[in-house]
Amino acid sequence: MIEIKHVSKWYGSFQVLADCTTSVAKGEVVVVCGPSGSGKSTLIKTVNALEPFQEGEIVVDGISVGDAKTDLPKLRSKVGMVFQHFELFPHLSVMDNLTLAQVKVLGRGKDEAAERARKLLDRVGLKAHQEKFPGQLSGGQQQRVAIARALSMDPIAMLFDEPTSALDPEMVNEVLDVMVDLAKEGMTMMVVTHEMGFARKVAHRVVFMDGGKIVEDTDKDAFFDPSALRSERARHFLSKILPH
């Protein structure tokens, strides 16, 4: 579903991604982790061209992301994206946040879009809040609305960029529970996160990044077995986070 081949990216003279190659098969959940500044968020944003890249190739469902002829808005409508800070429209109700793109981008009728929105809000446990505005919701509720909004576009894959890092600790699980359910239903997912419990529970593979490079790309069981890791850097990272 997602092929990343030898992707490199620079900000001026600073190289933020260096020869990154990985893939996500249909129905697969891949967790991307690593220390701050390792290039995780940049990598995931290149997948739907929110970040341009200078070298390499990214193909999503047979479509080349870097091709100048690619219809990027159409591609982005097929690849759901959930950000760290929700990115909801504060001046629109929850219902309007979910229906706007369905109508404008997918061309759905308002009634059909509203029905889809209600089903998804029910799925994430927020149907009773559909007329509220984002500012009236907790952080965890806003992030669940953001997930429902992404799902309303019927995406072929979902990208999550540290979706719980801006939340209060007691709100993290309500978001992760929705993501776990999505994974169990077979949604193709690429998730940047520090939540190793989530990775252990639902990831098929774990990609570990450091210094803009993919240092480890291995199945989940091997990643959580320090003796199976090739890099000392990944072993050190795990030793710091797993005891907590």
C-alpha cells in the first residue's frame, strides 16, 4: 500500500532524512519510533506530500507521490492524517468538521455526509457531542473527532503523527482504544508514537529512526527482544523507555 524507497530530504544544508526505505502492506500496522529529532514526523508527512522530498520515491496505492502530474489533493483525500494537535476547525461544530470535506472533496450530498458523520461519531463514542464546538471538548475528545473526520473520507490508509503526545495522561487510552479497534478491523496504518504499549499490542512491524536514518525495520517481536536488534542505538532507546 505504501512504498518508501531511498527517500532523502534536506532543509537547506541540513539533511533531515537520509536514504530511508520501508513499506506498509495492506492491512499492516507499522509503528515508527525513535528519539526527538530523528525524522519520524518528517518521514510520515512525506507519504502524503505534506513535506516535499528531494531524492527517492514514494508510491501510495500505485500512485507516485513525487510525480509532478500527481493530483495531490485527491491523493490526500485517500490517505487519512491525524496530527499531534488535532487541527480541527475551531469555528465549526463537530458535525460540520466531519461533513465539510465529504461534501467539498468527495462530492457527497449533505444528508449522506451527515449520516456517515453520525455513524463515525458513534463509533468513537462522541455522537452526543455532534453540535458542540472543538473548544468545548477535552483534548482526548478532540483527537477522537479528528480520527472520525479522517475516517469520514473512506481512506485506504491512515497516518498518525504522535496522536497522543499533546494529551493529558488520562486521555491517552481513549484515543489509543479507537486506534486499536481500527487496527483490529484491518486498517492500513503508519503510526509515529512513543506509546510502546500500543506498539506491542497491535503493530506488525516497528521502524526505529535515529539521525534521519532508519536504523531498525523489523517485526514487533524482534524489536522488543534486545538480543535480536542489530543496533546498539535501538537497544539503548528501549532500555530507557521500557522500564517505564
